[in-house]
Amino acid sequence: MKSKSSIKLPLTDFEKANLRKNKIKIANILDYAKDELEVLLHATPQRAKEIYALAEFQTIPSVGIKFAEDLVFLGYYSINELINKDGAKLTDEFEIKKGFWTDPCVEDQFRLVVYYANTKDTKKMWWNFTQERKKFRNEHGYPVSRPQKSWFDE
């Protein structure tokens, strides 16, 4: 598991001020329940849930804030919600929802988070799933519903 001190969160100035006021470090966000964060940060239940999820996802090896935000964008708020999911299908859903196809390494990250959710193995990083992705896509391709526009045209 990654160091909790490497967690980054897109907090508002108000949320940061409330953390300081309550003497809470970002690295310790996961020590509090979501309902406690709601009170401590003066946040809505949804915002507290989102902040907690962003922090939790970053405990997965090689997952940073941007990919944590992608998981929340898809509607996931805990690692346990990713158990028994399929990294390729998550990629397909993500691309459709975004409206453009993404860098292939994003699929490697989806495959990593599903693997981690099911095993809690901290030894693998996203790049350990590149060959698996390439083999799968060579055999199965992409869905016909895949957006035509690419992420670098965005």
C-alpha cells in the first residue's frame, strides 16, 4: 500500500480551512468515517463520500488523483465496489461516458484496480497489466460503440 502522505485531494479553500481548524492532515482523512468528514469539513454527504473515495483509491499502488477522479466519475466510491468487475468493460464504459477513447494505459489502470480490489496484492502496478490488455484487445478488439474521437483530440 502507498504511503498515506502521498494522497492528493482537490479540496476547496473552505475544506482546507476546516481541516486545519480540526487539526486533520490529508494523510489522515481515511482515519475518519464519511459522516465524521461531513461534520468536520462542513460538507454535504455526497462531497464527504467523494473525498473519502478519492483518498481511498489513491492507496492502491500507482493510482494517483487523476485516476481516482476517473473512478468517481464512473460512480465508484470504494475499492470494494470494484470487486468482480472487469477492467476492459470499465474502460469501455469510461470511454463512452467521456465521449472519447483514452490512452491504452488507462485500461491497464482499470485492470489494476480490479485486481487489487479482489486480491489486495500491493506488488503489482498498472504497467504489469499491459500485456494482458494487449492480448485481450488483439483477441476481442473494442466495442462498435467506442467513440471515434481520441483523448488527445480533446
